[in-house]
Amino acid sequence: MGQAEIRRRIYQPGLYRKSVGGNGGIMKNYIGVKIVKAEPKEKNGVPGYAVKYPDGYVSWSPKETFEKAYRELDCQDFINSAE
């Protein structure tokens, strides 16, 4: 999803509202941000990234999907820093 699509969705409140679970509730819009560790890694010949989340969970994401969602940070190590 590109930046224009994100802006279109954010600035059209109600666009994604719908009833859920048959209880008449309304879905609301949320946006989240997370800092992850990642390195390029192929899986079954498909380029992508190995991704490690702050809680230690590790997954793999296709290159295009990962690069649309994340930008490289050149700053302190948030995941491994002492609390």
C-alpha cells in the first residue's frame, strides 16, 4: 500500500467502518508503528527479509511487502538497548 493510499484511507473516516460480530459494533481505524530488526534473506528462492520483533518473534516477509511497510533507521539500537 503506497503513501497516497494510506492518506486516502486515513482522511476518509468511516470508509472502513462496518458492523462486526453481529453485535452492531463499529470497527474503528487504528494505525501502529513498530521498530524491528531485519536482514535480507531468500526463502524458497524468493527475495525477502528475516524480521525479528522486540518480543523475540522471528518471521520472514517478501521483499516488496517488507519494503512498503518499513524504512531503514540509522540510529540507536532500540531492540537490544537496556531498559
